[in-house]
Amino acid sequence: MKIFSGSSNKLLAQKVAKSLNINLSPLEIFIFPDGERRVRVVDRVVDEDTVVVQSTSPTPDVYYMELFFIVDALKRSGAKSVTAVVPYLGYQRQDHVFRDGEAVSLEVIIETLESIGMDKLITFDLHSIKIPELFSIPIVHLSALSVFAEKIKEITSGKSNFFEFNDTILVSPDMGGIRRIKILSEMLSDMPYISIVKDRDLKTGNIKSNKIDIDSSQWKKTAKRAIIVDDMISTGRTIDAAVDLLIKSGIQESFVFATHPVFSNSSRNILENSKVSKIFVTDSIEVLKEKKFSKLAILSMSGLIAEELRS
């Protein structure tokens, strides 16, 4: 097996390679003055199983084009197979037509990857569990929930003063995350969970979380601390609104676990100034220095990726 890295998240690729006790294979990625990219495979890959690690944020158009070129270069160089590890699959929120006249952007991405010879995709915590059905090649849909569960167990075991297990409740910031929160609850010995009803203004994008779901039978009004779990953080407005609502409901401390740190330009200020105590994300997307803040902690998914590649 040979592992290659695109330019989006080389640190994660290096961690995966280290976990597998192999070195990253070199790629030449040259950027012309007009922004075009030229990709060349340096190593001999004839009849080799190859892996390319490439996330697709914060510039999905650039990183997808680079991924297309890497996959094509590997196939043209005689690779036996190409597995793309795309921890964050860009355009995943554009998986169907919302309004007449729209493109289904994710389908375009998938068709392109398949047409140039990608044999398998490994990705994490997709926005919809129906997305794998759009692929005609094998797709492995992994989750960071096991990493989150281990961290939550660690900080509720007395090794940390963050919070105690018995007065903590899991929270989905919207109804779409119920499936995710139920799975995590089972990993944590049926920790109680609730969901928030989120209203979004379709014109402005502003979010107003105004109530806890009335069907959340596991609502514990005696809970002092909340663990909010989501698939991604973009603007941070969903998290900020959820935390404010929980505080009004009697929660004293809130912590956030989210797989993908998409982090728009305004997110740093929103999250740093929110009333959340700590925000845990993964390295599915490299968090640039200018987007980091004091409340942020980054967990690695390299072990999960390496384990999948070994299987």
C-alpha cells in the first residue's frame, strides 16, 4: 500500500501513515501563476493499492480539482486501486434539489470521481445517511462518535474537573441529529439525551433555537451540564443559540463535540464569545491558525482511518 496526500490536510495524512508504519509517498503539486494545478506521481505505483488523503475544506473547489487530478494521475500510472480518504466530503449539504432549477452539486462530484477511476471512498459523519446510496462504488461511512465517547468517558471519570457523568445530558442542536445522539447515548451506558427545535430564517440564515423538543422524554431538569453533539460547525450560530437556550433551561455548563470544523470567517468570534465552556472537534479539516481560539480542542481520527485501511 502507498499513501499520498493532497494539500488540504497533510498533517492528518502523516498521522495515518505513521499509524501504519509507512512513509507518505511524494507527489509533485505545482501551482501556476493563474491558479491552475499540475499533479505528478513520483513513485512507481504499477499494480499497487494506493490511498490518497484529501479533505475538501476550506476551499472545496480547489481541493476537489486537486483530488480529481491525483486520482487520475495514479490510475494513469498503473495503480491497481485508488482509495480516496475524504474525511470531510464537500458539497454534502447539496445532495438533492431544494428549489426548481438547482444543480445537485454532490451528484456532480460523485460522478466525476467515479468516472476518473476512484475505486473506493472512506469518509466521516455525512450530513445525511442517504448519501452513500448516491455512489455506485464501495463507500465506507465512518463516524467520530467512538472518539467522542472515549473523550467523554475520560472527562467524566474523575480525571478531569469538567463535569460528572450523573448530572450530564446529551443534546442534539436540531431534530436532524437524533440518530447520532441515540448512538452516542448507547455508547455511554444510555446517557439521557434531548433535542432542540431549531428555527432558521431562510432569507437571512439566522437561527433561533426557542424550545426543547416536547417529545424529549429523557429531559432531566436536574441536569447541570450539557454535551452538545453535531456533525459540523460552520458559522457557530447553531451552537451559540443552543447554549443560550440550555442556560435558560437551567444548564450551568455546556460542552460541544462536532466532527467537522468547517468554521466560516465569523465563527471564531461567535464561538469564543459564546457561553460554551469547551469545543471539541476532529482533524477531518485542518484548522488554520487564524481560526483557532482558546476554547478549542482537536481530536484526531487518524487511528480510525488507519484501522479501516488495515482491514
